[in-house]
Amino acid sequence: MLGNVTNSILHNTLFIKYGLLGLFFNGMFSSFIPIPTEATISALLLGGVNPINVFLVLTIGSIIGGYIAYYIGYNGRLLKKLRKTPEKYQQKSIGMMAKYGWVTIIFFSPWLPIVGDVVSIVAGTKKYNIVKYTIAMTTGKTVKAVAIVFLGFYFIHWLVSVLR
């Protein structure tokens, strides 16, 4: 059964067709739209793509996406046009940032589903200091990329060896 799941991810033409470029856009859009990158990363690693390349592309795409999300929030007119995020998630993000501090939340936001996607937009809306935002967001996205890609790489190879 697990072999079938692995096989279907590896042979899904969407992942194979777009490869690292698809991962770049997946990483970029996942910074402000809840689209998981894990399936794309798994397919690329199972397909034999170098984990360093996967890490670099994911990190760069995610960081660019973080800046886009910040800009969406910073530019209030653009946010009103794109406003599809439920108000409750925005309020949760603001509350968490007030309680735990902006830097902490921006650093951990890549790990929080849906609420984490809104954090960068809220940081832009609140005109959070771009230097502090850059440091926290870049560090958080890099740490997450390291964990997902390299731990995923070892886990996938372990899983493949067990299934053989």
C-alpha cells in the first residue's frame, strides 16, 4: 500500500513535468495561500533530484513569497481586492503576534497552517519593520526548508529501502 502511494507521487506528471520550477512557484505561493509543498518535495526527491537544489529552490521561492505576502498587506488597496482570508484567521494572527512577539511568530509562521500564511500579510498591514521582518522570515523559512528537505530526503530513502 505504501509502495503504491510512493509510486503515485513519483509518477504524477504534474510534479515531474514542472520539476524545480513547479517547486519554486509552489514555495512562493504557499507563503500566502495554504498550498503544501511537501508533496512536490517528496516527488522531486523520489525522482532523484539533488536535495541541495530542492533546498535552494524551495528557500528562494518561499522567501520571495514572504515578501509578496508582506507587500499584499502593506498595500492596503491590493489587500482589499484579494481579501479572501477569513477575518478570524487575521485576528488569530494579530493576537498571537501581540502575545508572543512579532519576531517569534514570523519565525515560526511557516510551520502554522492557514494562520501562518496570514502572518506575513498582517505584518505588512501593520507596517512591521522590514529589516526585522526580513531576518525573522528568512531564518524561519530557511530552517523549515532544511528540516523538510533533508529530513524528508533521509526518511524517503529509508522508506524506499524498507519497501524493497
